[in-house]
Amino acid sequence: MFPSATGGLTGCVSNWLLGYNQPTAEQYDAMRKLLNSKNGGDYLRREYEDLRRPFNLTKNQQWGDVWRFAIARNRVHPAQKPVAMMEQVVAVSSRRDDTVLEPFGGSFTTAIACIRTGRRFIGIEIDPTYFEIARKRIEAELEQGRLFV
């Protein structure tokens, strides 16, 4: 479907295989039509937009190889991340009303970020001490209420 001048894989296909990028909506639709026309196939049933992982950066958000977020001195967990950093991660990698899973919740900073950005959250923490701290943090955050615009 996407041959190169020499008959081998084109750059777009080899990049897909290496995970560097993804097909465009037009390329996906072409593959879908071709596959589904063969042998009464029912392949690539999902719509293109449902497959894409969101990455919703704006020009006002910092992003790149180096992030500059202040680490709080009064953190409650040794691996605790700044809420602002986790808000950015959650906002650019999920859609509003998505559910975010964090299997090692710690103090559940990701849960706070999810509350602030309109996502649902599932968190797991094995340590009862950190779980109790996290429960209190989440309750306090929920008490504030949120207005999403």
C-alpha cells in the first residue's frame, strides 16, 4: 500500500514498525478499507481518533527534555512529584473524564492532578501509612470543589 521507489518499506511504514510515529488518518482509512475488503474481513474496527493517544500540548506549556518543577521540601513521600508536574503529565496524555491508573500511589499526587484536570483515578498503595496520608489529601482536595472550563 505504501511502497517506496525501490519497492521496500517507506519511511512512514518502517517508522510505524519502530514505534516512532503513527499512520495519518488517511493512511489508516486506506489500510482499513483494503483489509476489510479481503475475505469479508472485519479488521481495524476502531475509528482513527479512538486509537490516538492524546498529547495535548499548548505553546504555553513547557515540555522537552528538561523539566523545571520545584520539589517541595515538605513532601510526605520520598518519591513525591510536584502536583504541577503531574497535572501537566495527566493533561497532555489523557482526555477529560478518562481514568488514570497509578499502581504505586504513594501520597497520590497523581490523584490530586486527576481531580484538578477532570480525570477519574484508580490508585493502589500497599503501605497503610501512605494510604492514610493519601486518603486525607484526596478528601481535602475534593472538599475544595472544582470548576472545569
